Amino acid sequence: MRRALVALIAAALAAAVLPAASMAAPVAVASKHMEWVAGLPTLTGSSMGFFEREVDGAVRRYAAVGVMGYGVELVDITDPSSPTTVGRHISPGVSYHTDVHVNTARDILVMNVDRVPLTNVGLSVNQGLGPGVEFVDIADLSAPETLGVVPGLEGPHKLALIGDDHVYTTLPTYIIDYTDAEQPENLGYAEPFLCGHGISVDPTDPTIAYVAGCQPRNFYVVDVSDPARPRIRSEHQDVDIQTPHDAIVTADSSVLAISDLRGDYFNTQCPGGGIHFFDIGGDHIVGASPDNPRKLGTWFAPYTGARNDPNASDPHGSCTLHGFQLNPERLLLTSSNYMAGGWLVDVAAQTAPEGFYEEYRAEPGTGLGPTSWANTMGNWLSPGDLSFYLRWAPFDDPVYERTVFSISPTQGFEVLRYTGPLPEKISDLTVERSAPDGAVSGRLGRYPLLTDQGRTSKPLAGEQVSVSSGGTTVEAATDAAGRFVADLSLGSGSHQVEVTWEGDEDFRAESRTATVVSP
Amino acid sequence: MKRIITAATACLALLVGSGAQAHETVVLPTEIVALDAAVADGAVAVSGDVAFGGQTIQDLGSDAAGDHTGGAATSPLGVDLTGAQIHWPDPDRDELLFEIRVAELPPAPLDGTPETLQYNWDFTVDGTTSWSLKIMRTRVSATQADSAYGALFECVPSDSGFSCSEQVRLSEVEFRPDDGVVRAGVSLAQMGAKRGSVVSSWDRTGSGALWTGASAGGQQTLIATYDAMSGHASYTVPLGRSVVVGIAPSGEEVEPAHLAVLDADDLFTAQLDLPSEAGTYTVAAEACFADNCATGTVDVEVAP
């Protein structure tokens, strides 16, 4: 066994020093509204993170691709049709399920070296060479340098960056303070009930994190205002979620999505688990909030396997929902369903009676049968795929609007293009609670996108908003910072105000109702 | 407030419990400190002063020792539940004490040793609101030690499950190593209860209303229920303090039934009908807070 282990590690390292090779376009086993653009088949991996750099006055974009076995490949994706490896980090450990994140503000790559699931022996390399979390300086892409390693974390499965200086591991959850990345400190376990597979921070309120629990049905809302001392503030149970896997919130913090790894890796009946949606913003159900999530419905991939029979085991193996991600500016998600491939789903509304996957409605209980929320927009299934993650690259460039990046232990790194209808973007319209001198103010901006300075909310300047209260409406223009001021000459006291923006060709119309106080 | 429940006054306390499960949670007895009766204005005027003790411990249910997961190996972790109790120990505070009995208390986590155990007690109040009481010894995460942690989560059912949100952090949480009791004080207001409210068990997890959850295998990759009580008797919040008085010829049994007027300082007064026949009479008063009662008697002469 040990000899085999060494051989596997050697093979992995050998692969690492070879240039990544591109490949010919595969013929999809199944696809709709998606096409294959490019691929680096040797980058067989499990996760990726993104970052941006200004190089010689030009903006360049990169993916840090977690590669099974040896570490991370840094891939230039400025031209998504021609991804090119520009750097490589050989981790001192080896990993089955490398989870890679980029702290863009600090130019630090954070990656795990995880435990190999005993049940997956044969698919992966047993590590034992340094399980833990590794912090890598990627200021020089051609020569990444390890800053520090925290060992002894029982093989962290996934990571979540909490603020700029802390990272949480999962299964189990340790808290690592890497304020000094050269001497990162293990703060120990989080409280025991902060137990789950996936942790993510609320995109508009960084003091809140969501955790897909490690018990069937459970998920949690956690106060991370002090990242070193997370505290569960509410726990939730949904009887339909068999194996909570990831908990992710839409860019506007309106909807919480919990995925279900139903049946785990060995589930062979498609579609397996789905994604369960909860209103946490009150947009759909009055009273819904992060601590009072209200179920909107569930989406399942409309795919019933090679035999087209949801009740039959598929000869190709794993079929359940592994990873998903939400678009930075659209209510659009990507879903990775192992051998069922990758999917694009519009999560803005309940499932329409007719849609692009209408053909699956002909067979009750197959795919669309149990789906009640969201609408499938497209899919891609490469031959032999074992889709782990599809990712949007959250850059401010139209070239990425229809581009998704796929990572798979079998297909490697792939670039796919969505060709179907693109939902409008959502915008961040906020209203100040205080209305000095009777004037209502606020801001119209975009939800954060990734820049070389980290995630940045860019303004929507020069737009007209309508501000109404008590029968009076005032038009106001947004300035260069996206700010607007509308003098409604409000009297002293509280006032109900409605601010609307009609949107434009890219953004949907938005409206906010708020209570403002004029002194 | 006439007395403060302290260790110094414990010698006055009732030792309550049942059989082998008795422990040393103390409840002071109710005492009638003063009782007077006199004939005046065609009636028997009764007055007095009461020091009310708290409600005695109400055993709501028991759970067999040793029936937890892991047997002798896990018992020292504090997972083996043996009973559930509630009582109202101090009449001057609108606070119930929830007590969980365990075979052994969990050890205090050492530096670097994660705490793995949480006690959960899920209950409803008047069948309308649902609550989850959570207690941990320190809520420690290795180097970060807190004092004992207790919190009350309110749970709201939904079509497909429920949501429990922390409503209040409890200040009175105690682990009593001498008698194997974990307890937390919850005010009536915090749990939305009032006098006369009924606290009932609630099995929200499907495994029991009172349960010990812990990370399994020391890796915190699974939260497992190690022991659970499937249910327990309902508990009714006491209505409060009361004093009843009665009168009977000396030598006969008095059945106090006339409700006295009780003021905020626990001084009471009552007017009893003047007996038609002259003689010596016994006036009796019974003062109760819940089931903690005291009686006192005093003689009064009724002139011809």
C-alpha cells in the first residue's frame, strides 16, 4: 500500500511539472444552451479561486485551480478561450479535495490539504504529508512561495475565508488566524455545533455566515462579527434536505440556497439531491429574514441518467448535487452534479410551467417533477465527466458574462460558454435611514466584483431614480459615486419612502421601500 | 424579600428529591413568621407575616442510567441523562430553574481540548410557543474559554421544518459537580410564560425532548445524540403566593378556606365571621407558594 502511495505521489508531481496541455473540443453527452470553449485536461482538480492583477498597465485575470495530488495551478484566463498556466505551487502535502481561495486584498492563496475519505480510496492519494491549511504568497505568480502551514487539522475538507485574517475549515471546523501568514495560529475548534460541510459569508453583511450543517436537515446562521469567536445565532431544519452540503446566498442577500448531497458520492440514481431555496430578505414571503428563512422551493437537475430512469441505478456512477455557486450580479447559479454534469439555473422565481427542459415534464417524477423553484437554463455534460464545481469568474468584463469555468477530477479544467437567454443583472439600491433637511439620499451601485483590490462595489453613475413619499415624487440623478439626494422637503418625523430605478439594458428595474427619519 | 437563599441558610432548607436520585438542590421552607387574631368590629381580624419558600423540585421524568450511546466509556463525558426537573425556587423572582440530571458531569475542558457536549431541552409553553434551551459547560473553543453558557432559542415551525433563533443569553447557568446537575434559570418573560402556563415536552428532533448532543469521534464531523428522554410530564407554572385562613372551636380541626389579602411585603390580613357562640377558638392560616406550604395557628377568645 505504501509503495503504491509513493508511486501515486510521484506520478502526481511529475504531472505537475509538465506544461498543461489544451485539448480538442469534446462532444457533449448532453447539452443545451452551453458550448465547450477550451480545456486543460491535466488540471484534474476539485476547486478554483479567482483574482485580478494589473500587469504592465493592463488588467489580467487568473484562476487558481486546485489540482488533485499536488497543489495549485495559476491559470491566466484573461482570454477565456485560451487559458494558460503561468505559475504553479507544489504543495508539501497532497490532497484529494483541494479547496483553493484567494485573499485578493493580501495576495495570499489559502488552500487545504484534506483528509482522504476512506470510502474514496482508489480515487485519491492518501496524503499524510502535511494535512492542514497552507498560506501561499502569490505576489510573484511565477514563483509562489509558502508563507506558513497549519498542520494537525484532521484533514480540513473545505475552507471559508472570514474577513481578511481568518479562515474556517470544515469537517471539522477549526479557526485559523493568519493575520501573520508566516506564523498562522490555530485557535482551535469552533463550538461543536458549528459543524458542517460548507460555510459562506453573507455578501452584504459580513457579520453573518451560513453553514450547511453536518446533521441531516440542519443549517445554521452564525454570527462571525468576531471571526475568532463565531456564535450560532439560529439553527434551522428542513425535512427535505437529506445531506446539507453548501449554504450560499444570492448577491443581494435575498435568497439562501442549501444544496443536498443526497446519497453522497455513491448515489447512482439521478438526479440525486437538489438545491433548496429560502427567502431571507422578505422579498417573497413577509417576515422572512436570515434568522427566519422561509422555504421557497427546491430545484433538481432535470436529468435522469443514462437510462433515463430516476428509479434505476445509473451505470456511470455518482449522480447527485456536489457544488454550486451564485453569479455575482445575476440570480443565476451554476450547479455541478458529478456525472450529470454542469447546469445553469435562474433562481429568480418559482418554476414556470413551461421551460427549456419541458421535455422532462412528460415523465412525472423525473427532474422537473419535484422541482418547484428556479428554472433550468442550460447544461453541459462532457463524456466521462465527474463535475465538481462550475464557477462564474466575478470580474467586471463582458467576456465573463457568459463564461463558466468547470473543474473535474476526470475532465480537468474546462471553459464553457452559456448561449441561452441571459437574465438581467440586479443592482444594489440603498436608502439612508436619516433624511437631514427633509432630503432623501442613497446609493445605486453594482454588487461587488473582483478587482485587484479585492471585492469592490462599483457605482452606477448618471442614472435617474425616482424618490416618492406622501404623494410627492422627486427625480434625482446619481453622481460619480452612485449617490443620489432627493429633496422631498420632508417634515420632522418618520416617513415611508419608495425609491425606484427603471433599470437599463443590462440591469433590471429595482425598487426599495424604506422608513426614513427626518430630524 | 425576607430571606436570601444562600449557603448560610441551607441548614434551613428542605432537601428534596426522590430516593436514590435525591440531591442537594435546596428550597427554603415557607414559614408563617407571625400570626395574630383578635375580635374587632363584629369580626375576627386576622393578620400575619409570611416568609415564602420556593416551589419544591418537580420531577418531570427520569431516564435510565447507562442507556446512552457508548456505555461506560462515554459516561464521563456527561452524556448520560438521568432526569429532568423544573421548579420555581425563589418566589421573589419570576424565574424557573430547569435542571438536567446526569450520571456524571462533563469535565471542564482543558486548554486546547475542545468542548464537545451540549445539553438541549426542547419544550413548548401553553402549546403555542416552542423553545430550545441549550447549555454548555464553557462553550470553549480551545484557547477561548467562556463561563458556563446557556441560551434560549425560540423555535418557529414552518411547512418543511422549523427555525430556532437565539432570543436571550441566560445569565444563571450552573454545573454542579457534587450532585450531577446542570441547570439554568429562565424567567417567565423570557420564555413567554405566565403564572398558570403549562410547560410541555417537545420532540423537535425526533429523538427526544431532552437530549445530549456531541460531536462524534472527537472530530466534530458529526453531531450525534448520545442520550435522550423521549418525553416528560408537563409542568404547570405556579399561580403564586396565597394565604388562606379559617376558624374552628378549639380542639376541632380547622379548614382554612378564606383567602387573605396579601401585600407586597407578604403581610396578610383577613376578616372572619365572628362565631355566634362564646368560647375559645383556633384561627389557622395556611400560606403556600406552589406546593411549599406552612400552617400556623393562634387562639382567640370570643366573648359572650
